[in-house]
Amino acid sequence: MSVPININSVGASISPQAGSPLHDLYARRRTNEPTAIRAPKTLHPLENENLRLLILENISQEAVATFRSQGYHVDHYAKAFNEEELLEKIGSYHGIGIRSKTKITKKVLKAASKLLVIGCFCIGTNQVDLDAAAQAGIPVFNSPFSNSRSVAELVISELVALSRQLFDRAYELKTGVWNKQSKNCWEIRGKTLGIVGYGHIGSQLSVLAEAFGMRVLFYDVLNIMPLGQARQVDTLQDLLRESDFVTLHVPELPETINMISSDQLSQMKTGSYLINNARGRVVDIPALIESLQSKHIAGAAIDVFPHEPGANGDPFGDELNSWASTLRSLPNVILTPHIGGSTEEAQRMIGQEVSQYVSRYLGYGSTIGAVNFPEVDLRAIAAGQDNQIRVCHVHRNKPGVLKQINDALSPYNVEKQYSDSKGEVAYVMADIADVSPTDMGQLKDRISNTDANILTRFLT
């Protein structure tokens, strides 16, 4: 259920990144001051075209300010765009930043004639057709860990609120009804929390829950070292049978869609609770409604839904999800509008992380952190080395491509080169020296016209 940690960032084969201590070691030169560092050269597209970014869904203003400070033209909108709006506007932009509501489909990608990069300012990337983006030479970046703490804290608050029927009591008093009661209200101390998916969120939640005196079980498709006294169980069924609270923290994959349906709900304890802050299609909500109505499940908290409104203020009704009004009417059911990662801290960290990924790709060609693309990086060209240019070549992964590229580069000195592939797409970066301005266009045309070419950029 967890996404395996990408270990490339510590692998010996990966070139150090600009701004990192290791990269700084490479950039040092002997001067009167031993610690002096040569700054990286700022690169620009060969065509010197002003890069335009479309930023949607009220992404952090700090990220917008970062892009503008780097000279990008940024159009920023608070709302999500539907497919029709995207088809109308996407052809003018080189990059797009979205959260979870804007859908980047294959049709949209075909219309995105200039698009170079997609930034998902959130955890998930299922709102993007990742394969189609890769085939178009477009890397997709996200921030898989920055809002982990925010989601974990929300779950803790939901555990307490469900076990005390807090939302119902608060709503009654707001409508003028005094209804003090303790029946079927519990402490969470001593209860068992079952965590499905023991990744960054699940493991942080595990520690917080134990601090409340809870017993923690978790189920994951990977064997994971538990934190504290948490214990991994062999099957989802084992977890469901033993847990007083079940909370879901898995990505949306074919094998996780409706992973909690009638059979799984029937295996949960009578009087237990279900929490879903993962993805909307992970839970079969009509089946959950039946289980709540029968009192088998005592309460639920749901932050994500199969279909969600496109903007704040839009209705959440049966026209969007046919069961919405029934779900809204049930007691001890907490419904929140996809706010798991909606804290100032999380959005600031997400904005910083994804904007750095996007800027490093546009400016230096680095794909470290891409979810759909081979991860390739080269140490920066030092300032003052004006005779060097960077070649960024995305191509179909087939035999003979590197020979063609290196044949094209053979008249010049290749300072450094690195390539990798992922599925049907491969990516090579090379820094070459002593290319005259008149040669650059011819060299770019030669590489772009190779039979496996997807996208070729020259950064100078």
C-alpha cells in the first residue's frame, strides 16, 4: 500500500544536485578563500522564448512568487479548470501547476503543444494521465510527503470526535438542543487502531496514536519495520477483525479501488469506526451507508469522494454523487471537503518542494523527483563557462539511440553525460563545450530529427 521510498537520492550513481553540500564540493575552486564556491550558471532555452506557467487551484502564493522571481510569466487562478477550459488555454503554456481537482487527460495533453512540465502540488498524481504525459516527454512532479503530519493530526482529531459523537452533540447545541449523554461514547485510550498503508502518514499516525494509549496494528503489502509498539498483521482481514478504528492511507490503484466494500465491512467489529483520508474510490460508499444504517459500523469520517466539486461554494449533492444526501443525513458521520493536507504549514512546504522541482527541470533539465519519468541529473555548469550548453533529449527507449546522439555530439567535447530509462521513455542529458552559435541550431535539428525523438531542448 505504501509507495516504496526512492533511494536514488542517496545512490552513488546520481550526480549531486545544485545547492547541495556535495554539489558545492564539486563547485569549489582554489582561491585565497578556501571555501569559495562558484555559483551555477543560469541557463535559458536556446529559442529564448519566455516561459509561461498556468497555476490553478489556489496553490501557495509563495510558490507563485518563486516562479515570478525566476522570470517566468505566471497566470494564477484560485479555481480548478474543467477539460473544456484546459483545452481552450493549455496550448499557450510551457508548464502547469495543479492540485487534485484539475484533470490532465490524454485529450488535454494532445492540445498542450508547448507543455514541458506538470507540477502536482499535492500527494497524489492520479488526476494526471501519467503514461500519456511521459509519451509526450512531459515529466510530472508531486510532493508525496510534505503534508503527512497534517493528515495524521486530522485522523487523530477524527478518532476522538467519532468516539465521543462530538459532531452530533455540537450540531445539536448549535440548533438550540441540549443533549448531554455518555451512552456509546468512549475514550480512545486502550482501543485498537488499524492502519491500512504504513507509509509516511500511517507511520506518523502510529506514533501519535500510541501517545494516546492506543494499540496499533497495520497492514501493508510491504514488510515494514514498525515504529514503537505497532505490529504488522499478515492480511487485511486480520486487521479488520481486531480493530476498533480502521483508517486508510493508500494510493488509488486498480487493486485499491473499492478495497473496503460489503465483505470487508462485515468483517469489522460491530460498533467500530471507519476513516478514509486516502482516495475517494478506495471505499464503496453505498456499502458503507448500508453498514451505518444497520448500526454495524458506529461512525465514519470521510475526507475524499469519488466525485468532488470543482470550486469552493459549489454544491455537494446527489447530482455529483447519487448517495450524497443519504450520507449527509446519517448520525455520527463526519464529512470534510478534502482538507487532509490543508494547513498553512503543509501548503507552504508543498509549494516550496514542487516549485523547486519544476524550476530545476525548466532551468537545468533535472528530473529528480519525477513520478512518470526516468530520474536524471547533472551537476550544474559553473558560472563563467559560457562555452558550454546543455542538451536534454527525451526519446523512445529503443536500441541505437545513444549511438545516434553521440555521433551527433562527436565533433564537440562532451564534458559530462548521464542517461536513464523508465518503461518506454528514456532521457539523456549532456553538457558539451565549444559549440558555436551557428552550430547550435543545426545540432538541435539533427538530434530532434532522430527517429526515436520525443522532445529535445538546448539550454545555454
